[in-house]
Amino acid sequence: MHVLDLLQSDNLGLSLLWGDPNLLGQEVSGVTATDLEDPGRFLEPGELVLSGLVWWAPDEPSRTERFVAALSAAGATALLAGEETHGGVPEDLVATCRAHRVPLVAVPARTSFRAVTETVYLRRWGDLSRRPTRLFALPENVRNELSGLLERGAAPAELLDRACAHLGRLSCYLLTASGRTVARTPSAPPIPARQAADPARLGGISLRVGAGGSPYDAWILHVPDPDSAPPRVLHEIAEVFAQYRDGQAGREAAARQTGEELRILVEAGAAAEPGVLEEALQAAGLPARGPYLVLAANSGAALAEAVAHLDVARVVGETAAVLHVGPGTPGAADAADGADVPARLRAVWPLLQACRPEAGIRLGVGAPAAGPEDLRAALRQARFALTAADGQEPVRTVEDLETLSTLLAGVPPEVREVFRGRTLGLLGDGMLRETLEVFLANNCSWTRTAEAMHLHVNTVHYRIERVEALTGRDLSRLDHKLDLYAALRCA
């Protein structure tokens, strides 16, 4: 098989960025996926190299030079670069590949690395299931056991344990992009999420397992000691988990549908038949009685990953989730009836933001709900807190809304704009508005306002009279003061 064969495959959608015709006709011996900065020692002559370009940095051209030089020295057939991480293939990588005469092919975000790998092996050796045993790195008995575990839907922890058992006391992890540990072998010590979110800094070798529809969907197979297992064994273990993820997609979709059905019932509130909501909670795997916490987010993928960091019973829909945080459920000892869940979510939120820094992901948390009858109010509170969340406070709880300013932050911007315009419109942004702000800030004291603005008291009186005339408010009345203060806070 040659690189040209891959380029002619319609279902992959690959694009040639640079490649001499003679180089494109070289025989392909295999595929290696890596994001190591210097992958040379893991490569063999004739291999295609798949890379998500996680190692690339715009202000460090030495990384690009080191990576491509390693491919050239190892005799790699071509570099297949994923476009998902950076939205395309960097120009300096194209120039460096041309300089080292390494063919460069772009892999679109919609095409998984697994699809490329399978295409190579299917073309070279025929159907993977019929390959001779000698072509596998994993022992046949291990492969057979893993196939059986996949068929019966074994959990990731059991799969990882059995896949690595024949390698001795190997420390191996399955991590998410936000640093959550999905599974680890018995000999692998825990890794804090903040460290695990950047496997490159941990050292060792990391293999990406599937891409999915968002950055939160990808898993990473990480081995701290790169010499503790043959690279080809790790690649085959990664393939096992790619198959697991394929099967998991259907389960996750069904779980989201359950979450959406529960949300609809919660929104129906008293309109639902008695007992229906309790039955729906139990069908979703939650106890029929609380306490619960309700979350709302502007990203369903981020929400699902965030609550997965918490060891609590939960059901997650498209943009809302219900957590059970009472005694007798997983994580109850840590959750303390939900009191510290917002703090734990705030701690993990920067890790999720780092996966999609441009997305502006935010989260709102309602007040604790004692029972199903309180869930509707808690959902409304969570959505209001979500509206109040911003770049400074991306995770807001309704209980954070202790001031008029934070309360107004939850009012939709379009509503705030109308209220501000109707209340302050005729004042404009000049001296009258400034005087009003200083006057209210000084508890409507004429003397202190005059001193703060270096004005005569009579001037302050005149300006405030103009404010009252233009706004129709009487600043001797508390409710009118609050109207104007709220309008200023809506700016």
C-alpha cells in the first residue's frame, strides 16, 4: 500500500499539503499515532505517522524542526496531521516537511485517526479479524479475553487491568482531556486532575483514543515509563478502547435522552401526574427522595465532563443535570449534602475551559432541592445563575446572588437594556448621570456629593433636580432611588 492509496480514499477526505510523487509511491509498512515532541525511537522505517499536533506551539519553531527531523531520520513514509486541534495544519509545519522531504497530508476533524489506521491495515493485510496471530503484539489469549469483555460491556477499569496484566506491574492510565482519570492499573498511583490534564508534562508516552464530537470526548492512554511496554502493544490496547468508545457512544446518547425526558418532567412540575417524577428519577438511577442539586450549562459536553469528575449519582441531559448528593449515594462523604459540590466544580472548571478556551463555557447551580417537588424551582434557579455567570465567575450558584448587582446580572441582557433605556435614557452619559451615581454612592448626602465632585452644594441641588425632572423619579423616595440605582447597575 502507498500514501497515494489513502489520498484516493473518498471516505477519509485527506488533503495532500506537500509530497513529491516519488515519495508518495513508497510502500507503507504500518501506522504510528503520536504527539511526542521527539517520537523517533518509537518509529520504524516505512511507517505513516498520525499526529494531532498537540506538541505544536506557534512561538516555538524548534519543536516543529525536532518533530519533523525525527520522522525523516526514522524513515517515515508520511506525516498525517490532524486539523482539529489548531483548526488546520500550521504553515511552518508544511515548510519544514518540504525541507526534510517528508510528505504531509491533512486529516480533517471529521475523520478519526482510527479510521485512517483501519484503512491502512485493511488495505495491507485484509480484514483485521483474519490477520495471522503473528501480526498482533498482544498475546492471542489476551486478545480473546478482551474481545469477550467488550462484548459483555465490561467497564474501562476491568478492560485496562486485563489488557495490561501480562505486562507485570505496569502503571497505565486512561485520562480525559480535562484530567479526569477514567481508569488506572492497580500499580498506578492517583494523579491529580490538574496534572493529568497535561500528559506531556507528565512525561512518558500518551496515545489518543478517539476524537469524538468535542474535545471532552477524547481519551488518552498514558504510560509514565515509555520503556515499560512495547509501543505496538500500547497501540493495540488503545485500539481496544477505541472499540469500547464506539460502543459507548450509543449508551451515552441513551443516557442523554433519559436526562432530557427527566428535564421535561421537572419543567412540567405540578402538571405531571403524582408519582411520575419519582418513577422517572428511579428509572434514571437516582433515589426518589433528595437532596438533589440541579445544574445548567451552556455546553452539554462540558457539563457531562464536569459532573463526571464528581463521584455522585447523576443524570445529565443536553444542558441540565440532576445530582443526588445525600447520604447513601456514591460520593456522599465528600459531597456533604452538596455543600461543597460548587467548590469542586469551580476547581475543575478551568481544566474544562482549557480544552475549549474560545467557547466561554459557563455553569449555573440551583439551591439544594429536598425532594422531587423542589426540582422545578431548582432548575429555574440554575438557569438564572447561568445567565449571571460571566468570564470572571464562570460558575455561579443562585446562593451567590446576595447583592442587587449580582441579582441583576442574571436578568437577560436584552431586558436590562430596555430597563436602563426607559429609566436613564434622557440622562445620557454626561454630568447628570455622573452626579446621580456619586449622589447615590454617598447615601444621597448633598454635602458629601459636593465634596466628592468639588462642586458647590447648590450646583448638586440643581443637577439632582434636573435628574428628577428627566427621569420622573423623586429621590426622596426609597423605591425611586432603587429604580435609578438598579438602572445604573444594568449598564
